[in-house]
Amino acid sequence: MSVAAACLAGCHTTGYKQSAAAWNSQTASAEVQAESRELEATLASLNELVNQPAADARPQFVKFSVALDQLASSARRSGSGVRRMWQKRLAYFAIWDKEIAAIGDEQSCNGPESRS
């Protein structure tokens, strides 16, 4: 009886908890997607400036300049997010390995002889 209780206590898992590394990878992904949108906006404003110039090109140039500044800012954020993700990846995979081992332990505790 005490062996079964010890096995069941060892097999108890708390379920999946999102780690900082997982959160960082989701954040990095969102930042890269935002950078992609900023790039498209910058290219669109440059295309407009070059291919459809107005009599006074200053407003178009200002629009392009603002879009370029936003793209540069977005690129810095996404680069930082990707670096954070890579820094946390080892911790994430260590947690993942522990969770997989716990699942394996749980399955061995609930082996074929415990199934009815």
C-alpha cells in the first residue's frame, strides 16, 4: 500500500505552466510580424514617393520618413525579442525535458497492471 501511495505521489503533475522562454518566443514572433508590417508600410510609402510624386513631394517624404523611423524602431524591438528568446531557450527545453520525464514516470506508475 505504501509503495502505491509513493508511486502516486511521485506521479502527480501540476500540468503545463508557460515558462518565460515560451512567453519570450511568442513575444518575439509578434514583434517580427510587426516588423514585417512596418516594412510593407515603408515600401508602400517609398513606392508612392517614387512612382506617384506629388507637385510638392515634402508630405510624401515626411510620410516615408516616419514609416522608416517606425521600421527601424520595430527592427530594434524584434531583434531584442529574438535575442531574449534565444537566451531563454535552454531553460525552456530543460523545463520541457522535466515535464516529459514526469509524463513518462506517470505512465510507468499507471502501467498495464493498474488498468482494468
